[in-house]
Amino acid sequence: MEDRNEKILDYIDRLVTEEKALRDKPVKPEAEHARMRHLQEQLDQCWDLLRQRRARQEFGENPDAASVRDAGTVERYTG
């Protein structure tokens, strides 16, 4: 179970690194703006999945039953 959580965290780290590199560029072509939006959506989905997995694990449920929710659902999530 922790192995999957670690894989998700590793993926988050890669996305954050790419996002930071894009933010640090002085000039951003439109394609990079689109990529940045996509990265932000993926990060939101990954964090949501990780929270789902941890909650399931905490309450004795199967964390592997957690699933990636669509970007629209995750973006509207308020806590």
C-alpha cells in the first residue's frame, strides 16, 4: 500500500519540478501556458487520489479502491 503512495508522491515531485521550470522561464509561449494548466490539473488529481488512499487506509478500507477523479470534480472540491 505504501509503495503505491510513494509512487504517487514521486509522480507529484516530477510534476512540481516541471511546473517550477515552466514558471521560472521569463517568456512563456501559449503552449507552455496550456502545459502549465494541465500540470496543475494533474497535481490536483494526484493530491486528491493520495488523500483518498490515506483516508481509506486510516479507516480500514482498501486504499486500492480509490480512483482518480476527473479534473472538473477535483477543481470544484472545496474540502
